[in-house]
Amino acid sequence: SASENLPPRTLARVAREVRDLHKNPPEGVRLVVDSDTGVPSNLSELM
């Protein structure tokens, strides 16, 4: 998979940024997370 080529620090940073977006999204943006996997199904949804 593509994640095999990414350094662990990069994966950790992306995970942290996704977690932060989920907890504190910018106004008008909502992170859509798949309830089964916990992975974003879309990076964002404009409202």
C-alpha cells in the first residue's frame, strides 16, 4: 500500500491533524468519518 512508503513521522502527523480537524473543524467544514473504520470517508464536507 502507499502508506508503506511514508515515514512514521509523516503518518503520525497526518493522524494528529485528522484528529484535530475532527475535534475542532474550521467554521463551515465538517470531517466525515466512516463509523466502521474510523477513517475519513471524505476529507471534508462544506456546509
